Amino acid sequence: MSEKLRIAVFASHGGSNLQSLIDAAEAGSMSAEVVLVVSNNRKAFALERAKNHGIETLVISEKQFPDENSYATELLTRLQQRSVNLICLAGYMKKIPKKLLQAYPRRILNIHPALLPKFGGKGMYGKHVHEAVLEAGETETGVTIHLIDEVYDQGRILAQERVAVNPDDDPDSLQKRVLKLEHKLYPQVIARIASGEISLE
Ligand code: GRF
């Protein structure tokens, strides 16, 4: 992309992926800046992480509005005020309103802790993903970074990386190994988008 990337990260909980993006931006290893952190959950630790780095935060949830349209309008206004040109979902548990999908076509990324299209879709979040991978007897799993369109977990895949499932893994150990890979891959993919190596067109 020719313009400098101005990223909004959407996160509902801990925000360790958010942290990896902030760190990479500060270190200059990706030509992008995290300019806004959005959460539906005012207790999300992701908000603390943002504040620690002087990044603006927005707590917003559809419940605060009479309907989806007024919620989406407010969210969009806030993104536009910060000139956001890329949205990175990182453990964001809410649906992205249609209006936002239309305003940011091919500009919303998500990270998923498995090799999509396997282990994606409804109910496949957090530890459930790793439990399902173990139950299926998989010998490898990984990380997927993909675009978001109107069907969750089904947009174009931008990058995938694999990691072994060990015979003695439990969901915790697997989650830890996958998360480590997530922290490496997300900033890498954004750096490649910023340099034009990955095209979003
Ligand atoms: C990650 O595993 C991510 O792939 C998934 O949600 C988790 C978020 O973790 N979408 P964190 O909040 O970034 O630590």
C-alpha cells in the first residue's frame, strides 16, 4: 500500500497480539503505526497495553446504541477521525458490522490460531480451537492470517504458518506454542503489506 499504514487493533481480552504489533511498530520493523485500540470490553487488558504506549482507546459496544446502524456510524466516525486505513482483529469477540465491512473492503485482517479452513467457524475460539485440534488427532496446527468478509473465518488467506502438535500436548501447551507463532507472524504480514509484497487488491 502506498500510504503509511494507520492501524486500529480490535481486541476483547488480553491483547498479547496487540502488544506484538505495538512492539514491531515501535521497533520500526513494520512501516505502520497503531493509532487506535478498540474494545467491546472495558476490562480488557488490551486497553492497558494501549495506554502504556500512549495509544488512543475506544470502548464501544452495540449494546450502548439503539440499533446496529447508529453503533456502526459512531465506530466508523472514530476510525475516520484517526485516519485508520487498516483494521487488525486480534482476539475480538464481536461481529463486525456490515457498514464497517463496506467502508473497509479488503482492509480488515484477522488472526486465527489454526490452519483455516480447518478448525474455524462457530465456537472455534480460544482454547476450543486447540481442544478440537487435539481431539482430531492432528500432527500439526498453525496460524492463519486472513481478510474478513461477510462470512467469518472465510476471507482470503494472506499467510499461514505451521507448527507441530506433540504427542504430550494439552490445550494449554498447544495454545502457548501457537501464540508464540502468532506474535511473530502478525507483524511480519503487516510489514509485507506495508512494503507492497502482499497486495490487498
Ligand atoms: C489469539 O489466539 C488469536 O489468534 C485469537 O484470539 C487470541 C487472542 O489472544 N483470534 P490475545 O488477546 O492477542 O492474547
